[in-house]
Amino acid sequence: MASQHNCISLQSAQRRSIGSKAAVSMSFLSKQPSYFSISLTLFLYCLTGAFSDNDTTFGQLFVEQVMCPGKVIRLDRCPVSMESDGKTKCSLTCAKDSQCVGFLRDAGSGVCYLCSELVSDDCLNNTQDRGSLEAFEKQQKCSHNLSLTTSNRCECDEGMRGDSCQTRMRDCTDWNDQGFSTDGLYWIRPSMEHAAFQIFCGMEFKRSYFMIRNSSSFNFYRGWEEYVNGFGDIASRNHWLGLTKMSLVTNSGATDRCLAIEFILKDFSWYQSIYINTTITDASHNFTIHYSNNTYFNVNNYLGDCLAAVKGQPFSTYDADHDGDVTTNCAARHQSGWWMGTATPGECALCNPTGRLLTPTNMKRTNVPEEVFWTPFGDGNVAPRWVSMWFQRY
């Protein structure tokens, strides 16, 4: 008999009002650790103060900035000023600060203004006449795991966090552990060998959703390529993340991961089934599913176990039949993509969560093979209104 497991007994995360996409944020000329790494040339010259106004190296670090003809950014965008006989002092100070993107220098008075921005799309309202002011822009270079933004700042690559952008966000749990508690789209990077991608996070219970269905009109009868790469719109919450990404999440190095499936009925009652220590192999093994055992959150809300018969089976679609049944294309029969097999005599699958979401008013199955069903639940005769699936750590 299934037993309760702490995978599903996570306590609610404290709600904090924080945005859903991480970006480096520091006050201008802050003494906190910098998020950008200067080049070797910049480091040496900042250390020694070894370039003069006429040194060719100055041109490697700063270039004259031309924005709007005869204009420069308004001085109120350059909040720090200093006296300087030439460009050296200004450039050294700016070079050592991550929030300084360049400086203005008044050739007449010698005063320098360190700027947190130099570029504007609004030449009418955000600029002033150049006059005797010269504008110089820092030639920013970003280190590993950082990218240069359009505002000429280095920010953490998508899916990376930390003072040096050294921490990989493997799933929604990692984002929650960083203090983010707002549901929404987050960039994760389960593997450094693969690009980051977005996933929908349910932060209260640290859920990384790979499938959400709330529309009966959205079709999940797709071919192999779409199930591998993903389809639908994550923001609209009718989507399939993609088997490649699902495999990366389950093999990211984080331990104690479960896969959860939830049916919500028309009366808003909910039922779940949870698979402990779930992993999904890569494409070379056709995304075979493995798990250790099945459990539940509450016995009164238990969907039952329908994956036992296909444990260790590869994924199947109508155009990539891996079910092992030589007489029937199970994915075509059920008009879906899922882990299917012949372990149960006469049955392709005991569940079909990616089938047609018919949502009958009486919440009962219409008993057609292509509809969504979960045989162990309600004698196999219950039709859900919404279906969702996610990964979760415990």
C-alpha cells in the first residue's frame, strides 16, 4: 500500500514580493561585490594607474560616445562628480565600479561626471547640448556566466545566480531557496552543457511544472518531435515542457525528486499521485521513465498508481511507437503521447493524461479511448476538468 512521503508534505513558503526574473541590482558606486569581471588589461591599469590621457590603452577601455548629434546625456543621469586635470582619474574611478558605464568631462572646468547610463532613445527629453562636455563610454567585457546588456552592464546569464553568477538554478526549488516566492516564469539551467530555459514555478510548494492543461480546445495529439522539444504557451498554462528539458531536470544532480500528477474536477475537488525519485532518460533511450515508489498527499485525494505497468518503458507517440505491442499503436489509439506498454493484458495504458480533455458536465468518462483517464481512480470512470504535472524536491 502506498504510504505518505515527505515529498508532498512541504510547508508553504513565506510570501515575499519579489520579481520573477533575476537581474543584478546594485546601487551606484556600491561597495558590495561586483557582478562584472574586468579584463586583464583593465585590472592592471586600474591597479597601477599606468595610463595617461594620451595612452593608447585608454582607447581599449573607453571610447568617445556619440548618441544624439550635438547632445550628451543629461547631467542628472551622472550623479557623481569630481575634479580632474585630465581623463585619467575619471576613467580609473569609473573602470573600478560595475555601475559606472562611462563619464562626461567638462573640457573647460575639468570636472568629471560618472554616469550610470549614457544611452537614450529619447534625444529630446533625456539629453542636453554637448557644449564643452566630452562623453566616454566604458568598453565592458563580461566574465564567465555573465552577459553584456543593452545598457552596457554585465548581468548574470539566464539561470545563474550568486555574487559571481556561480550558482546554477536547476529548478524552481533553487529559485525559492534564493528568496523568490512569486509564481511565474523563471529561467533554469539544469545542465551547464545545455542552454537555460523557462519553466512555470508554483512557488508555494516549489513546483516545477512540465505540463498544465486547462483548455479542452488545446490539442495534445502531437508527434515525437513536438513532445521532445515541447509545445504550447507556458504563459497561458496550456503547454508541454518537452522531454529533453524534463530529462535535464530529473538528471540535474539534485536528489530526492518526485513527479506529481494532479486531476482537478469540475467541482474543484483535487486528486494526486506522486512518484518518488523519478528520472527520465535522454533521447538515446527514448526518454524511459524510472521511479522508486508511488505515494500520495492524502489518502482521500489519492489518484492511484497507473505507471507501475509502464515503469522502465520508453515514451511513445503515434509516429514513434515504442510501446512493444506489435499489433497496436497505442499512442495513435489514445491520440496522445505517453509512456505505454503491454504489461497489462489487453491494455495499452492504464492512464492517458495527454488525451482529449472532454470535461463532460457530469464529470464521467464517455468511454472513448482517446479521452483523458486514470483507471485506478474512481473505477476509471472520472473525467477531470484540469490536469497538471510537475517535478518537486523534498
